[in-house]
Amino acid sequence: MKIKDLKLGPNYLAGFVSELRECQTARGDSYISFRLSDKEDKIDVKIWQTQIGEIEKLNIKNGSFVVAKGICQLYKEKKQFTVEKDNKIKLREVNEEDNIDINDYMAIAPIDFEEIRDYLIDAINMIVDSEIREFTMKIFDDYHDELIRFPASINVHHDYKNGLGYHLYRMVKSAIKLKDVYERVNFDYIIAGVIIHDIGKIKCYKITDSGAPEDYTLENSLIGHIPMGLIMIESYELSEEKKNLMRHLLLSHHGREEFGAIVPPMFIEAEILHMLDMMDSKITIMENVLDGLEPGEVSDRIWTLDRAKIYKLK
């Protein structure tokens, strides 16, 4: 059963696990909390009086495609699913006998891999400076599969198969629209900056064989995706001044230090890159929230949007 079809009471539910963790009640009892998602929705799931080791024995982890038996209840006016546990936790990986098609449940970008790839290649070919164009194309040739196939985050925005590619696609598409507005801007750097800005994420995220986001890597903990991206582009040839500008685009794309930028943007193209990145990530989060609201409804506070509430127009 999909999340949208859930009715209050006993149910079977299938989906992908994310944000898996062990928590404690006020009384100190351990329980498991995670989110279960399908193509359209997400729901909070609890397994009471359970420790993480019990879940690991079931080979369940972030990114696992599972089926659960339990009860759907309302908690603070939202549906929540509690997995049954008597002598055995009623949670397991989906198998062939379930007759469930993973493609009916896996969230994926709304346009396919080939369309994203071809659009980004066309955009790179629009770069006027031949040195920058060659630099960008070589990086894309080497990493295009991962740059498109990976999620753009583990659980924040574009956190699905081909999510990173779709994020780049929308940023480039927005940049091209701006070209007619800001004539003095060098869009060669913006297109190149979009392609390279999140390249470090392909070394910082783990994904499952099916393409679902799983977890962060050791490289993410020790280095982070921005410094990792800098390391990854260093071997590609570019004149020193242009290479320094590329380094700056990558290091500054989060905008401010408190948001993870190594340096703030110091030229117009770097500022535009930051704004394109921030705009697409925030709008995507808002779109996801709006999908779960009725017209005229106000959301709960959204922590990824600085605890703002979102209103859906009638």
C-alpha cells in the first residue's frame, strides 16, 4: 500500500527508509524513528521499545526498500505509522514474492537521465571561451553519470534518483533566462560554476544499487562536499587566473560562512551562482511542502526553511 492510500488502523506499507535513528523517550526507553517515502509522499514511522542493533540484524538501513505491518494513527493531526512488534518486528526488505515494482515507489526526477544529460551538454557548448568550455566539458565527460544519477542531498532537497542532475538542469535553465537581463555578466563562469559546484557530493554520499539516497561517506565527515569538489577539479587544466575564479565559484556557492561557504562571493558571477543554487533548493523544498497541503492550508514550521511556515494559495 502507498502512503496516500493509508487509512487509520491496521495496514501494510511499503517504501524507502531514510533518517533512520535510535531515540529515547522521556522515561529513557529506546525506540526507532525513521521516514518512509514512496514516489509521492513521506510518513514518520516509529518502532517502540527497540534498539538500532535489532534493525541492523534485519539488514535495514537508510535507502532500504521495505514492507512494514503496523497501525496508522494521528499524531498532532498528522498520520504516523507504528510498526508492530510482538515476538518479532514486522519490518523487512521487499522480496519477489511481494509482487511490488520498485519503480512504482522510487522517487525520481520528473525528466529522464538522457534529457538532463543532453541539455547540460548543449549548455556547456554555449560557453564562448574555448578554454573554459573545454575545462567544463572534460569534467562533465568524466563525471556526468554520477552528476546526474546521484541525489542532490540525503534528505533536504532533490533527495531522489537523478536529483542532482535535475538540480543542475534547473539552475542552468534559470541562468540562461537571466542572460538577456544582465548583459554585463559573463555567463561562461555561471554555466561552468553550475556544473562543478556540487561535484564533491558524488564522493560524499552513498546511494543504493537502485539509486536511492543511503547515507554520508567518511569523506563527507572528514572533508565535506565543497573542499572535496575543489580537490576533484584541481587536475583539470585551465590558466591560473581562470582556475582561481573556478575555485572561488565552488568555494563561495553557499553564500555565507554560517551556511558552509569557505569564502563569500566576491564577483557578480559567484553571487548569481549562489542565488541560483539557493533559489532552486528552497523552491524545491517549498514545492514538496505544497504537495502535502490543501488550498488555503498553512504548513507546520519547516526547519530547512529557517522554520518558516508555507501557505498554499487557493
